[in-house]
Amino acid sequence: MQFFLLLALVSITFAACSLEGEANYTPQIVPYINPSDSLSMYYTDVADVYRMDTITVGDTVSFYLQMSGIENNLTTFYLKQSADSVSRVILPVKSSMDSIFLSTSDYKTGKFFMNGTSTYLFFPFKYVAMKASNEAKLIFTLVSDAKFDDSIVGSNTVTLTLKTPIVNKE
């Protein structure tokens, strides 16, 4: 009797495992402000929305993003500003981006396409405050090659918003 009970337990355990060898995870974006800046970021009461300390027109803040597909490959990264006239994003040198992103990428519009062979991306950039605004924000979207049968469990896309209030110089 114990043998059959053990056999049933082992059978149930193996039946519950996926033998396809694929792991699927929702990608992750973690924003960081350059440690030499005295600014901080805070979580808000809205999921995936951060708020940065208030900055002044003319300020330049250095950021970097750590993006990970965990075990899945990254395919696309989007960087969108709330309004072009309020702020400006300064990207890394074009030649350094060309070695990472495909030629179909459009850096000016914030569309960065990857060849899908990397699980990790470190992306530095600068953010320049141009005009006062309480609605200024950056929106980052990362897409991986993860495949989910049930969309409740996860997604191959993650979006993170960084609100950056900008005030005039006094």
C-alpha cells in the first residue's frame, strides 16, 4: 500500500512539472538616479509609478535603467516623454547605441529594438528640465520574448512611469 501511495505522489509531482524547458517571467525595469545627484525617487500609490524630487528649469539629471528579462531575452525598449517642450532626453553616444540596438530603431522617437539575444540591458541617459510642469513624466516600456498562456500570471511587457515635477528658478 505504501508503495502505491509513493508511486501516486511521484506521478502527481511529475505531471505538475513542465518539461518544455522554458521559463517565462515578466521583465523588470529598475530606475536609478546618479548617486552624485542629491535627488530621490519615491513609490506612489499607483502601481509602477515613481515620483522624483522636484527639479528646476535648467537642471540636468543623470539616470540609468537596469532592465532585465530574467531568463527571457529582451526585444524592445520604448522611452516616451509626456511633452517634448517640457523636457529633453539626452541619449548615450549614437555609436554605442548602434552596437546594441538594431538599425530599425528610431532613437529620436524613443524606439529601441534589440536582436533578442540578451537578457539584461543597462541604459544611461540624461533628463533636462526645459519648462515648469507638474505633469512632466517619462514612460519606459520593456518587452521580452516571454510567452504566457494565461495573461493573469504574467506578461512579456512591463511599463514604468517616472513623474518629474519641474518648477521655475526663483
